[in-house]
Amino acid sequence: GVLGDWDNPYLTMNYQFEADIIRALGKVAENGHLHRGFKPVYWSVVGGSALAEAEVEYQEKTSIAIDVRFPVEDVADLHARMGYEGDGDLPTSVVIWTTTPWTLPSNQAVALNAELEYALVEVHSELGAERMIIAEAMHVDVMARYGIEDYRVLARCKGADLEHLKLAHPFYNKTVPVILGEHVTTEAGTGAVHTAPDHGVEDFTVGLKYGLQTLNYVQDDGVFRSDVELFAGEHVYKVDEKVIQVLAERKRLVYKKSFRHSYPHCWRTKTPLIFRATPQWFISMDKAGLKAKALEAVKGVKWVPAWGQNRIEAMLEQSPDWCISRQRTWGVPIAFFVHRETQALHPDTPRLIEEVAKRVEKEGMEAWWKLDPRELLGDEADQYAKVTDTLDVWFDSGVTHAAVLEPRPELGRYPADLYLEGSDQHRGWFQSSLKTGIAIKGEAPYRQVLTHGFTVDGEGRKMSKSIGNVVAPQEVMDKLGADVLRLWVAATDYSGEMTVSNDILARTADAYRRIRNTARFLLANLNGFDPAAHMIAPEDMLSLDRWIVDRAAQLQKQICQAYEDYSFLNVYQKVHHFCAIDLGGFYLDIIKDRQYTTPRDSVARRSAQTALYHIAEALCRWIAPILSFTADEIWQVLPGERSESVFLETWYTGLAELPEGGEMGRDYWARVLDVKEAVNKALEDARNAGQIKGSLTAEVTLYVDDSLNALLAPLGEELRFVFITSEARLAPLEEGRDAAETSVPGLRVAVFASAHKKCPRCWHQRPEVGTLEGHGDLCQRCVTNIEGEGEVRRYA
């Protein structure tokens, strides 16, 4: 039931699409948002490429946490900084804690927090006496972790006092400094952080401040370079134990422990990722104010649900520069020429990008790989190199606004009306689209963003083949039909996890049948009705018929607003309530008598058919976005001239409204409905007690106060048709002390079994049945109707 341009889909591997991706990249660069830098990125050693945050998933992994001694080279200098005047004979170390032992060969510093208090702790253990520098706030817990009971604090100082203190690398013959970083906390470890700018964003950032360069010890495949001392040829996945062994041999290992934790993995290869500093292309979040512009643009977008705005704002606030380059043999190329010495982009990049894009339009992205630079650069070709990196796939999908929306005039102008995806895309497509939209156009690529949850089973568990709890959409459609599946979606709060099970679908099928059967009743009772010939003007319709049309008009306003708000659950609830209560529980029951017993062309019958026609026209449109197949079926059999499909229509405009007040206006029938519900309950109680059978076997007396008498008295003889009883009388409230109380103030109801014969035509039990000469067992009303004189005008 989905509409689409199936003959002309957009495919990211179409040559035109690939060319437009390259053009989008050119605009990002032209607008000053692109830069090339050496920076730690998530790196897949299996895939041999960088990954964006959106390509990272977290899985459980067993790691080894270790505490490591970094010996102080000048103990006297340390004592002076800490104001300690004792002896300096004991070995003294700054102790760090890390969960990535494989990064220690790349260590270049130890970071402390300038504002934290650090303690010089003398400890005595089976290994002898030594001194350790540990964050003051952590030293008790750290000693407990080491199993050391004999210790004392000798001196204290701020981390800032220890800046530039010289330490020995734990296994290489080199000195590393103490540096200061705000990322150091007391949440875990020792308050001292091993720093390897090659393998951590915070390490890299603080390293820049202190002039620390990257070492690039680890190759693309995760193997240490051949010139790396002790660990040449070792793989980062397997080297932890060897690093620990080397530390133990040099008496630098203080403590180790295995633990399970959530760790970043590659979403494709499902293997652990590492941080690795490599030369990459980035879209800068700050260089040209992209982050600030994006955060401002978010405020102008309608987020459904509203919490989506907070979610994407929080992610943008923390968003680092976007690494858009990948080292792969597939993907759209980063079609730049860079100067071989300066690595600067060619100054004529905008023209070159367009030239490359034109070639890609004809031959695909292979055109870039086989392009001879001399074709575009001429004599300059020797000075420039073609970039061999490819684009992050999130850039490909993130520029669909440029590659799909703009080239297709039938989709309207930029920005798009709505982006729709799952709740995980605040870190993916929603964000990549926003960043590229701002970078290219200076505004968000969408006016609205709708987020939905994911399906879980009846017990709230994720769908899983291994558990066997998967509900296959095709099986649901084969068994219950596509519209039941569509109705389940509409009837579910999509802002969170969406629960589905066979029991839930069965209940949805019951609700669907209520709506479908209501539509069938409407259509069946329009038999012989031609809107052009039989339509009754609103002012000539019976009051009850005008009321139900007005009720539909008010409901349509609410439904239209619910659709505007993408509140499909609200649409479902209102439509179902209208079918079950207003129509099924009130109006349709009352008009059955009129439909089946009054003359074909009487005002009474045509007025009801006019109301049914208006409701059917409106209902068909109300359900079309949700129950598409059912709406299409209804549309094909509705009487009157009409277009080919309901999907070519707008909301129905034929629903005439009633004024708020009036003798029998909107308020009047709403109050009558309250009385009818009270009478229905009294009839049901009498039926359960065995006093009556159907409601037409009953007569009711309503004991009413003056207010209700004024309300109901104008109905006169029609009161029995409203309650679908053979007789209905009004009497003063004070006379009904023995009658049953109701929920309506000023109303008591007495129910009696009728003692009169049943008219075989209308089934009402009336006193004149069998007494009218020449008319057998018919009642007077049926006789009048048969003779064609009756039902010209009736309230009900």
C-alpha cells in the first residue's frame, strides 16, 4: 500500500547520483568547511579503514586493565615540588591505569589533572618498600585494589605542581613528561593517565598543546611496524599479554585484572576498533561555524516526537570534526587534486570537481580512477596527486537532499517536508544530512523530522530468529491482509518500542472489522441513492441526520490536525470511536427503522441516506492514509460521479456544520445521547433479569425533571425511535420514586415488557396492531407508509 515512483527510484550507485555526491563534496570544500589533518579516528584493522561514529556499535568484550609504574627520574625534584624533606632512597613512580596495554609502546606522556590533589604514598608489600604518586581522593581504594595494607601518605600537592616532571618510560629507554589535562578524573584508575596521541582523541588534543607528535607505530592492518622495538610484527589484538610480560620482567607491572565491558566494534566486520591517528579528510565543526549554524537550524525544525530535538542537540554539542575519508577499494572517490609538497587543494578545485562529475555521469566512479591528471591539469599534473581515499557512506546518504531532492522538481523545492527514520538515526542520517545541508546550503535540509521506534514482541523482547519470536509481515498480510498490518502500525505509539504479537494483531483485526463493517453498512444503505437526484439540502434534513453530519464535521477537523501532527494513533482512536459509539451505538441503530420501513423517496429515508453518503465520503478519506486498500475498495462503489482514486482527493468538503446552540443543534443531541446511554443500561439490566427480550419488546417511562422534560418533550412520538423501544413516555421525576436511578441527573427509568402484539413489518409492539380493518397485523405507521402518505417530516 505504498505509493512511489517505482520506475524511477533513486539509487546511490547510479552514475548521476555519484556525480552529484562529488558535486556536493566540492560545495562543502568551496564553502570552507573541509580540512585535512592527522587525527585519531575509529579504525577497523580488519577493514583497513577509518569509521565514522555512526558506523560504530558497542558490544561486550573482555579486556585486561593494568596499573603500571612510570619511574620518577629526578626524585629530588619531585620532593622539592611536593615540599617533602624526607629521604629519597626508595624507588618512586607515578602509577597509571589503562585498559589498552597495546597502546603503551606509543606512550609519550602521563597526564594529571591540574586541580586534583596528588599524594606521595609509601607502601610496603612482599616486593619491598616503594613510593607511589596517586590521586589523593583515590589512594585508599587503590591500595585496597592492590591488596596493600601497610602504607602511609608522606606529602601532597596539586597536579599543576608536577607539570613537566620527568618520568622514565616503563620499558623503552626514553623520558616522558608529566602533562596536564582536564580529561583526567577520579572516576576510575589512579588519577594519572597514560597518554598516546596516536591512539586517543583526548590524548591527541592534549598532545598538540604540549607539542607531542604522533609516532605511527601501528600499520593499517593493526600490526606494529618492523622498526618498533620489542613488538615489531605483533598484532594489536594479540599483543596485550606480551606487553604485560615485558612490564612484569622490568618490575613495572603493579596490578592486572580481566573484566567485561562495552567496547566499540565495527558495524560491518563486528570486530573491535582501535583509535589510530592517520591523515584524513574532515568536515570541520568549528572552522566555518558549522556546529553553531547546525544548532541554530535545529530550532527551526519540527521534531516528532519533540524529544528528538534534545537528542540531536546533545549529539551536535559533543560532535567532533566529521571524518569523511575512507581507505577502501570501493566507494565514491574524494575527487581532489592535492599539491605533492604542501598537500593543499588545487586552487581551481570548483572547476575540476565539475569536470570530474561530468565524466562520472557518463562512466561512473571508475572515470576517476582511470583519469590521467594531465587531461585536466595539463603541465601542472606533475605537481599534483590524485586523492585515493573514498567518501564515508554517511556522506553519500547525507547529501540525498542535493542528489535526489533538487534534481527532481516533482518533489518540490529545498528543504524537504519530512525526513522519516528510526530513532538510531539522530547519530546517523538525520545528523549527516543536517551537517551537509548547512555546509552546502546554509540551512537544514528538512522542515520536519519524524522518528519511530523498533518492533518488539509481546514481552518486550527484540525480534530474534534464535528466540523464534519474529512476526513476519508477509505472513501477517497472507493471514489478515495488509490493512490489518497497517492499522497495527497506526494504532501503536511509534515514539517508543512497538509491541507486536499474534494476540495484538488479532485485536487489531477486530478493530479493523468494526471500521470495515461500518463502511459496509453505510454502502448497503446507499442502495438506490443517487447524490445528484436524491441529496437533501442541509436545512431540509431531519435534525438527527444533521447532527451526525455535524459530528462528522467536527471529527474531521480533529482528524486533519492529528494527521498534521503525525499522530496516527489519535486518528485510529477517533475513527474507531466514531464507528463504534456515535454510529454503531447510536445513530445507525436509530435510522434502521427509517431506512427499512419508510417510503423509498420519503424525506425521512432520503435525509438519512444523505447523511450516510456524506459520512461515507468523509470516512473513506479519513482512513485512506492508513487503510489504503479498504479506502480504495469503498471509493470504487460509492454512488455518484468521482475521480479514479481516493488518493487523488482532498478532505471532504460536504459536511455541513450545526450552530453551537439552537433548538435541536449540536448541544441538543449530545445531551440526548447521554440520556440514551442511561436508557440503554436500564434496558440491558431488564434483559439480564429476564423481564424483556429485545429492546422493541419493551416500553419505557422516563421520570424527568423540568430540564430534561424540556429537552425530550419536543421529540414527542419520536422518543421511542430514539430509544428503539415500542413505547417511550415522559413523567414527572417525583412520580418515579420506585424507578431505577441513572447516571444522568434528574432522570429515573422504568422498563416494562410490552403487552401488545408485534407489527411484522417494523417489529414495534403497538396497541392498534390487529385492529385496523383490511391491514392484518400492521401498525398504523406502517399502514400510512405503505400508502405513501407517511414520514414526510420527522425529528428522528
